[in-house]
Amino acid sequence: MAKVQSFADKANKKKQGDLIVMCPDTGKETKIVNVRLVDAIPNGKGSFRFLDRNQRVYESTYKPYKG
């Protein structure tokens, strides 16, 4: 009989693919995290438009990852 995979097994499997790099500001190893940035841009009519984008950042400083 086959083993049924638990949620913890699936979560551990996904963590193995984390990207770990050296942070240029701190000089230590840190993970790269995907975040969603939202900018509020004012319209001429007094309302706002929202511009959202996904970006990769360093986990230790939350500065953009260029690589």
C-alpha cells in the first residue's frame, strides 16, 4: 500500500527550492522572497489608480533583488 503524503511533507518539499544568496548590505546569507508591491498613483480627478507588481526582494533588508 502506498504512503499517503501529508501536508507537512509537501511543505518541506517546497522549502528545498528556496534561493539563498549573500545580501550585499549585511554580508550574510539570506533568502529571496517574492512580494507584491502596490503603488497609489493620483489621477487628475482626485481619485487614485493602483499599480501593482510582483518583485523579488532580500528577506533581511527587503531591498530589490537584481539577479
